[in-house]
Amino acid sequence: MAETIPLFPLGTVLFPGVVLPLHIFEPRYRALVRDLMTAGPAARQFGVCAIRQGWEVGEGAVTALYEIGCTAELRQVHPYRDGRFDVVTAGRDRFRLLDVVPADGDVPYLRGRIERLPEADADARAGEEAEVLAAGVREVFARCRTLLHATLRAGEQTGDDETGQPILPALPLPSDPAMLSYLVGSAAPLTLDDQQSLLAIDDPVGRLRRQLRLLKREATMLSRLHAVPVPLAELRVGQSPN
């Protein structure tokens, strides 16, 4: 069933169960936060869609945004006297973007007609395969972290952000294969297109299978070429399990 929700285009991919902090300073998104704060708890959600590389969100918003996004639930709000907000959100449901409702005089931000996408049900055989794939993802993700930090040290880069925290900190990985696929998809050194391709996969087995291939590719690049697969700035966005 289609529904209309506020949209927040970003240069990042949000996954279900992953915490996303945001600093809100643009007037249209200040209005969005104020509207969400006056809504009931169940309605305090907006859609996060990643912006396609090389595009700007203007008149052709629907073509500038990826088709699959994730709803974000507003969890915490810290207002500033000048009207800005620091907010903490958490990814909830994947969705398909059907259409974009342009901003107007009454609502200054984009809205989207969306269809929520349920997680595919897994049978016993798929569950067993998911556990095997999850073990492989954990192993290769850990290897990527080790190789990445070694590559950064070799290039005389600290691998720390401005707060002194590692770019890819050690994370407590969930035991549930579906949640593991989302958290690793969010935290792994992958490109925006790679992360978006993972978000678009409906079932955990398919997502873990592709994720394992992508992580092996990045581990090979780090090991043989000693190259960081994505810009360091893209790795500085803190992600944590909800």
C-alpha cells in the first residue's frame, strides 16, 4: 500500500537498524523536524534516499534519487536557539520510491509516495545458508578492517577522524544474519553504488552472498594494491547498530 512521507535526500545509504545522527541547518529541514516533533510517535518517520552520484536534487528529483530507500525514525532531538537541530535517527523499513511530491508554499521539503518493502521470509534451508554466509562476512569484514588500517599506516595516515576515533572502529556484530548484513553494509569500505545495491536486495541470503563478494573484492584491493577503496571522508560517518 502506497503512502506519502517526508523525504530527506542524502549522500549516504541508510540501512534498517542503523543509527544515523544528523545536524539540521537548512530551513526546509528545520521545518521537517518541527513537523515531526508535533506528530504522534508513530508518525515521526521520514524517508532517506541516497542521491545518485553526479546529480543534484532539483526539478528532476525522482531521477536524481535511488529508487530504494529506508525510513528513518526520529529518536532524539537537541534544538539550538538559532533554530538548528541535532537529531538522532534510526533506520526502520526499506521502501520503493514511487514518485516525488515537490515542495510548495505549505510544505517546503520534498515528500515521496512510497511502498514499504518487507524482509523476505526464509525457510530452514535458507536459514542454514544465511548462517554460513554470515560467518564468511564476519571473517572478511574483520580482514578488511585490518588491511585498511595497515594501508593507512603505510601511507602515514592515522586512520582517525577529528575526534581521534578510528575510521572503521570495531563494532559488536549482531548474530542475526539480516541485521548483520545491514550493519556491515553500512560500515564496510564500499562505494555508494555498492551499498545501494545491497539495500535493494530483498532477502538476507542474497544480500549476504553479494556482500561477501564485495568484501572479498575490497580485501584483495587492499592487500595487493594497498589502495583505499573509497574516499576517507566517506568512512568517517559513524554507524552503529540500533
